[in-house]
Amino acid sequence: MFFMSKYVDPQFILSLVSSLWKQYYELVTNANTLIEASVIVFGLLLAQLARPISKRLRSYLDSKDWRERVPGRLMNALLPLLSGILAIILLQIGSEVVSKQDQSSFLIDTSARLLTAWILIRFTTAMIKESNWARLLSITAWIVSALYILNLLMPTINLLDRLAIDLGGVRVSLLLIIKGIIVFTVLLKLASSSSRMLEKRIFKFEELTPSVQVLLSKALKITLISVAIIVALGSLGINLSAFAFIGGAVGVGIGFGLQKVVSNLVSGIILLLDRSIKPGDVIEIGSTYGRIQSLGARYVSVATRDNTEYLIPNEDLITNQVINWSFSDKLVRLKIVVGVSYDSDVHEVMRLMMAAATSVPRVMATPKPVCQLKNFGDSSIDMELRIWISDPENGIANVGSLVRIAIWDMFKEHRIEIPFPQQDIHIKSKSS
């Protein structure tokens, strides 16, 4: 039930509007008010003379190398406020002049205090690099400051607290909602910033493997966010036992709708713990071949040589066969089969194929290339060249292509024939 029945009563609203209009009319038509308003308007207009000075100083500052340092950042934050500072000085002078004439300077003093609060808040929040957060923080802080200066802070708080509704025995007021939004936003921002800072520190520890680094960073982020939510709920005076029913609902949701999500999450933790794959590894799963860019809570990012990024669910890496070309080390052996004519000197062919392989820069000299006679085929003698590379992340098909081209050139130079499949047909005539 709402605790604001009188605020929706038409008679109460009409009487309130009528009272406010009467007070406003008396204030506007008062001679002293007109004098103070004139002083305020004149001071604000005259303060605009500081804008050209501010623009010239900014242009001068932008031409200096130290504009990104602390003094430069302070000047960048201060220059847009020069006109406001001049307005405060002019309002203070106007207040002194009006006071000496035995006139009230309440409006002038109040305007000066509001403007001072705004300038101090803007100057402080200008040090924050994220403009959206700086703007939100400055607006919120100034609203609270303005209400305090106008002696309206406590009445506003009491009014927001009266606007409430009962939800299952829990009293939820508009004040509680606003406080909740502020507390949740601040704590989640702090948790996110802290997790990023700790993540950078973790990745600087070279003693930890990439998998452990990712696992620790994810665990810290989840922990900090969970703590922030619990602290936020506790600071708002909410009894956490009232949300005990959520545990059962979450369990049912996990059992039915979130099976794949939880499966991928658990699979991701297993991959991080057993270190079967880690960022930087070159893997092949199905038709996808590439380097692991990152390990996520739900998927693994694999970047291929053609700049395509595949997001492979963690569950697939657990249940399917995965070829990790760099699991224990990056040394990889490749096999290249070439057929030669039966008229060729096999020993010469083997020598030429190994020489062609060593001419390719990516082929390792140790272990050295080896050539073997693999099979006597129908149309050719099948030779198999075995080579080693140590950089599978740079591609496997391309180095194979380079070796085949080198073999082709070598065979052309030494007149070694690479036959194509052929069949001989003998026609026998039937004797009469």
C-alpha cells in the first residue's frame, strides 16, 4: 500500500500549487528581489568576458608537450571554469554593494554558493578519465549540494522515504531505490576496476602459466562482483534471508534452461585446471585450425590465418578430439608425398628432395629433413619427405606449399619426371 494518499488528493494538489504561486508572485514583484536578480544577471553576463582568455590559454596549452602531465591536466580542467570563477568574484562584489545599501543579498549569496559548489565538483571530476562517469558523478554531487545549500536536502529525503510500497513484507521506498542504484553502481564500478587492476598484476607474474593466470583473473572478478552485490544489499538494510527462495529458482533454472551454459562454464574451468590448451596454443578441431586468442567462461576464441575468429564452446573442446600442435612444444613434423617415374634414380631423388627442403627458411636444419621410399605405386615410385618446423602458428599449409615448389624446381633442373596416372591398353586380335 502506498503511503502517499494525500499527495494524490486533487484538493491538496490545488492548495499546494496556489500557495507556491502566491509565494512566487510576492518574491518576483519584490523590489529587493529585482535588484538581486539584476546583479546576478549582470555578473553572469560580464563573466563571459573570460571565454576568449580561456580559449587562448587552451590553444597555448595544446601546443606544449606537457599537456598530458599532471600540471597540464589541471590546467585543462581549470580553463573551462574561468568564466564561472569570474562570475563568483563579481557576485561577491555585488553582494557587498547590496549589503551596504541595507538590502538583503540572500539570492546573490545563494547563487554564488551554488556556482562555487558546481565549479568545485566540475574541477574534481575533470580528473576522472572516463567522461561518462565524470558527468554522472558531477550531476549527482551538484544536485545533493544544491539541495543542501537551499536547506531542502532533509525535506527531500523525507518525501522520498514516504513514497513507499510493501512487497512481501519488505518496505521499498523511492529513497531506497535511489540509494540502491547509487550503491550498486559505485560498488560494481569499484569491483570492476579492482579486478582489471589485479588482472594486470597477475599477467605480470611470468612464473604462472597462461591457463592459471586466466583462471585466477576470472575467479577474482567473480568474487569481487559477488562481494560487491552482497555488501550493497547489506548496506541498504535488506535481509538477505528474504531472498533464500532465489536459490531454489536458480537450481531449477540451471537444471532445465541453463544446462549448456553451466556445462560450458564447468568445461572452461576444467580446461584451465588441466592446462590442455592455453592462450597462444595452435589447435585444430574439426575443420578449424588457428591460434587460441583467449579463454572465456563460455567459449574459446580461435583466430585463423585468414583473420577469421571462431568462438568454440568449451564443451566441444572437452568432448571432441582436439589436435594441439603446440601442447608440449612447438616442434611439428610434416609429411610431403611425391611420386617420381620408375626411370628415376631413387638415391638422386632422395638427395634432391632433402636439398629442396633445406632451402626453405622455415624448415629446421635440426632435426634434419628425411626422405624415404614409401611405396611402389601403379604409375610412380612414391617418396615421402619428412620435415620439421617450430612455428606452427605461422601456418602449416603454406610451408608445405613452399617445399613442394622447391621440389618442383629441383626436379625440373635435374630432369626428374613426376608422372601422372596412366594405363596402357593392349588389344589382342583373335586368330582365325
